[in-house]
Amino acid sequence: MSHKEHRKSQFNDIAKCFSSNNSSYLKERTLVVAGDSLEKLESIPSNSISLILTDPPYHSTKKDNITNDKAFKTDEEFLGWMKLYADEWKRILKPNGSMFIFCSSAMSAKLEVMFSENFNVLSHIVWSKPNDPGFDGWKGKMKKESLRQWYAHSERIIFAEPAVEGNLKRSWFGNFLREKRMLCDMSGHLLTELTGCFGKVNHGGAVSNWETGRNIPSVEQYDKICKALINTGKIKEMPDYEDVIRKFEVNANIEFTDVWNFNSVKPYKGKHPAEKPLDMLEHCINATTFDDDIVLDCFAGSGSTAIACLNTKRYSISIEIENEWVDMINTRIENYKEVDSSISNNKIMKITNAKVLHQNATLFS
């Protein structure tokens, strides 16, 4: 089965888990589920998600218009709640999966420590939230003389991968390669010779690097590994590259540092209070997933992650607790083909809002 067929089958299997749920909506590559995401996650099979890209309540912002943003009296209560998510995310993520968790600068350090129990925190990204010319947002309205600390004009994004014990970098692939090599009764020296992958660390070469989690093989190198191990006759097959290697692909033409400068979404009628820019979400998806991978957003809001997945040809699962926003996501997905994906969030949502208003007017007329 090809990677494309495999992912489609996995997505359909997940959709079947919610098929008896009247609060779910399915259209081709997109599954939308209404309800409390912590409860809904229990229905998602283990090791089935390639990327978690989500924006939980920040807790420190205390906004009335964001569910659960004011639900916790202390930071410890909030962290305990997020720990429940972390445990479920570790379970449902593929071993070579990734996650991006948006958070406030006030809570990022505590969240990072908590996440490090189950994940390797790879980057602490600072989103600088620049604005279009002529629009200063709250930064322009703030009375600077009243500040008692530096104005928080950034948001943070924790980027991480599932962690497993057993090697220097807590790398799942490192353990996987060592287990397969030992199953084939092959030494690291011999695998290095057969693949021609000589590195610079001791005598083990690149194989030593891979098994300690320092780095990963290329597609060509992995193909040589597979052939060498299968030729021993001890194993019949090896999984596809896309199922064992965590994708990470950037270049000099896109954001490759841990400071991101994607413009924030300008206010407009009907905007979700925590809406993230489509180009930033697409950047996350393109850099860390393969074509047709499955992306999960547990706090879907108005559904921008789902739209970003359609734009990048990925499958998406969106879970949202507020029925108002569930309706908005469903409408955006239903009307997706009518909207040019290159236009801004603002224009997309204006078109969607107009359609929703028209539908409501027809319904109650």
C-alpha cells in the first residue's frame, strides 16, 4: 500500500470512530467534531496522527470570549489540565510525529517543562506578531508610561516530538534502527560498510549517530539500510521512510529561525479572538508533514488549520467545543472550493460570514 493510500485508510478509520456521532461533519479530507476535545481524543486510535497543530486557551490572558481561558484559579490547575492533553497527544501521535502548541509568554516556560516529560522540546519559537502598515493594534493603544514590565507583543510556540528513553537524544528512530539491526544479527560496523554511510563519530560512523538520535538518514541512506537488513533474511520488510522519519524541511527562502514574523490577522466582523494567520499555519504543516499526512487541531476555533490543510493537501481533524464556531468551520469547508485559497483570512471570513447570515435569514424567514 502506498503512503497516499495508507494515510487515506487511516483517516477513514478515524472518521469511522466518530460516524455514530451526530455532532461530526465529514467532507473528503476534513473531519470536524463538536465537543470537549479531551473527551473526543479518547476515540482517536493510538499512533495515528502525524502533526498536532493547536492553540489551547492561554490561561494568562483571562479572556471572556475564549472557553476555559478563565477556568483555572492557579497556574498549577491549568498545567494539570494541559498534562491530560499531553498524555493523550503522546498516545495518538505517530512515533515520528510533531506538535506545535501556541501559548503565551507568561506560561511558555512552565508548559515547556511539563511537556518535556513526554516530548523532546525541539524549539521555543517566538512569533513577533507584526501588523500591516497603518495598523498598530493594542501596541499602539497601550499607555507606555503605565507599564511595569516589557510589553508582551509576542506569542510563543512550543515545537516538539514524542520522546522515548533508550538513547542519548530520546529518539524513537534511534531505538527502532538499533532493534532492527540487532534482530538481523548485524553489527554497526557492518551496516556502516554495507551502506557506505561513514560519519565522523568513532568507528560507528553515521549509524552510530542515527542510533543515538543525533541526526537522521536521508531517503537514499534509509533505502540502503532497508536493503542491507532485508538481505540478511532475518526480516521480510521495512516500513516506509515517511513512517519512521520525522519530517523537517526548511530553506533560506522561508522562516528557518526560531523568530517568526508572520503578520497577525487584522480585526474584522466575525473574527475568532485567537485566529492565527493562514500562511503561518501552512508553514508549520509544510515544514513538518509529508503529503497526505493527518493533522489534528484540538482547539479549532474558526477552522483556519483545516483550511491550511486543504491548501497543502493534508487530511485534518478539527475539534471545537463552541457550536457557533463549529458551524463556522463547517460553512468554511463547505464553501472552500468557491474561495481562492490565496486570498487573506479576512476576505475568506467576510465571504463565509455573508453566507452564514444569508442562511440564517432564510432559515428564520
